[in-house]
Amino acid sequence: MTIGLAAAAANAPLLPISFERRALGPHDVGIDILYCGVCHSDLQGG
């Protein structure tokens, strides 16, 4: 189970969600994300 944030629409707030991730396939690339953030301009709508 993975927990993330998502918005249901462009003007909706970010809310926590949980979802299942599939296993990596032979043509996938796995990366480790150590840090993540949301820029204030991402929240301004353009």
C-alpha cells in the first residue's frame, strides 16, 4: 500500500489517498525519490 496526495479536480484541494502499486516490469525503471515538495506556483493555478 502506498500513500500519496491527489486532487480530484484542478480546483480541488490535495487530499491523502492510498493505492496499490504494481510490480516493476521488464521495461520499467525504478527510482528512489528521497525528497518531494509542492511549489507555491503549483497551487496558484498557473
